Amino acid sequence: MTMTKPEEVRRVACVGAGVIGGGWVAHFLARGYDVTAWDPAPDAEQRLRRLVDAAWPALTRIGLADGASRERLTVAATLEEAVADAEFVQESAPEKLELKRDLLTRIDAAAPAGAVIASSTSGYPMTDMQTGAATPGRLVVGHPFNPPYLIPLVEVVGGERTDADAVAWASRFYEVAGKSVITMKSEVPGFIANRLQEALWREALHMVANGEATVAEIDASITEGPGLRWAFMGPMLTFALAGGEGGMAHMLDHFGPSLKSPWTRLEAPELDRELYDAVVGGCEEAAAGRTIADLVAERDRGVIDVLRATGRLPGQATAPATGRGTE
Ligand SMILES: NC(=O)C1=CN([C@@H]2O[C@H](COP(=O)(O)OP(=O)(O)OC[C@H]3O[C@@H](n4cnc5c(N)ncnc54)[C@H](O)[C@@H]3O)[C@@H](O)[C@H]2O)C=CC1
Ligand SMILES: C[N+](C)(C)CC(=O)CC(=O)[O-]
């Protein structure tokens, strides 16, 4: 399959233009691409243009690419017309397996031979979606986060019949298009971030169902607690700092035994030597030469920046996210 170099792509098609498809359209326009969109809903074009208009001020504030313009959006009358000369296609139709299978089969039949086709699915493995396609080798998952025009992460993974070249191409293309990419080695259910979010959400729903915590308490427990750290330092390095000077190794030695109970309740992984070493080693790698003191200073600066950014520093105006006024 001959593909346009990721750096030379100019024309992108977005199929499905709701919350995520519309967000992708806004992102690609802001990055200077020509975008053709298609969505079967009768009011799709008005909704899409409203979404792009609403996103544009934020996109302008963070900086538009040279030549970026809302004028470069075309809304096509048919799916076939939308993808006819696309160099890359992003599918963002409803999360229904049969619908995605049929749609990806149609996109594959209509798109130019060299175009990679990505699905925004938030959970289906590509292996299950590519079954009807004549050229399944170019079908990948490109899972974004809402809104795709502001949240950098895209998780990229192929199915059993996807060519490795298509996965590598998609990862590079998203990077060129300004995204932060994790290229996954295998089709982990829920990918990486949603698997984590799902674990959190599952427990949140249990707590609400059992009357153990309110929705507001659950949200506050994250926005006033760990969420402040997670905006700039992931759960692994954050917990490494819970071990003080001893880092992750001390954290596991200290808290591992007492965490056995919640881990068991959640169907615990066995904390064997291999897992222990992988977690400690992974934290050392992620620290990339920074000492614990460096990381503590970085975390503290980050927390203060997030507090400032969300209007929660003393003397700042009301923060809509928390509803708390100026002291
Ligand atoms: N909403 C979210 O937070 C996220 C959603 N996703 C994924 O993005 C995809 C789209 O989800 P949303 O944008 O949230 O849904 P949505 O309901 O906002 O938009 C879906 C759009 O698809 C259109 N559509 C219906 N049938 C179609 C068809 N046969 N072909 C093309 N378009 C069709 C609808 O008219 C609608 O505009 C799903 O796969 C979802 O799992 C991924 C990341 C986050
Ligand atoms: C709710 N969701 C599973 C569709 C969320 C995602 O897939 C990613 C996100 O934006 O959090």
C-alpha cells in the first residue's frame, strides 16, 4: 500500500460528526488541513459548524497552524464523496459494533488505496470491526479523548489483520497533527486510559449504588485530590513520591501489605517479583534522571499551576468547576 508521507498529508475525511467527530474536525482544521466531513443526520452540518465555531476561540488562543481556516471545511452529501480523495479517514460514528463494521467496510471500499482509516471507538477491538473490509490491513483504532481538539492523547492499535506499517503510519500522522500518541502493542480491552478510567468509574458507581458516596463527593474526591496531581504526573510516579526518599520501592514495601485488601476486593494482581521490579523500574525510567527532590519540586509547581489555572488560588475569582467563591 503506497501512503502519502504523514508530513505531507493535506486532506482528511471525518465520518460521523457528533461530539468526537466534530471535535476531530475542529482539531484538523486548526492544524491547517482541508477537512471533508460526512454525517447522515439531517441537522449534522449545522451542529458541526456550531461545534467548530464554539471551539475556534480556544483553538485561536492556543495557536492556529499557518493557513488554518474554518473555510477549509467541506460537508459532503455522501460518504463516498467525503472519502473520495482523502489521505486519512477518521471514523467517529456511534459505538455500535455492527454499525462500525458496515461503515468501515464502506469506507474501505470508497477511500483511495493509500489512505489509512482510523476508528475513534472507545472500546471495540479492531479485530472485531475489520471483518468485512476488503483491505483490512489499513484499518486502525485511533482513540481520542474529549475534546479531541484540546486533549492531546490518542491511543493507536491495530487488529489481527492490520498491517504494522499502517499502525506506524497512523501514529506518526497523529504526531505530525499535534497529538500525543501511545502506540499499543496489543488490543487490551478498553485500551490503556479507558481501562484505568473504567476501573475508577466502576468503583464510583458501586459507591453511589450503595449510598457510600454522592456523585458530588466522588467528583470532589478527584478534583480536590489526586486529579490535581494527575494533570501533570501519572499515578505511578505520583505514588513513587508516597515512598519519600525510598521512592516506589519503599512505597510498595510500606503500603503493599495494607493495600492487599482493596486489591483483593478489586480482584488483585499478584504482587510478585516481576511486577514489583516492573513498577519500580518503570518509575525510575519515567523519572529520567530526576531525583525525588526534583520530582517533588516539579509536582508542587504543577499543583500550584493547576490551582491557578482553575481559579482556586486565594484571591482568584469563582471557579465554575468547584462553585467556590473568592475567600
Ligand atoms: N464521547 C466521548 O467522550 C468519546 C467517544 N469516543 C468514540 O467516538 C465515537 C463517536 O462518539 P460520539 O461522538 O460521542 O457520539 P455522538 O452521538 O455525539 O456522534 C455520533 C455521530 O454519528 C452520526 N452517525 C449516526 N449513524 C452514522 C453512520 N452510519 N455513519 C456515520 N455517522 C453516523 C450521528 O448522526 C452523530 O452525529 C464512538 O465510537 C465513541 O465510542 C471516543 C472517545 C471519547
Ligand atoms: C466515556 N468514554 C468511554 C466514551 C470516554 C472515552 O472513551 C475517552 C474520554 O474522553 O474520556
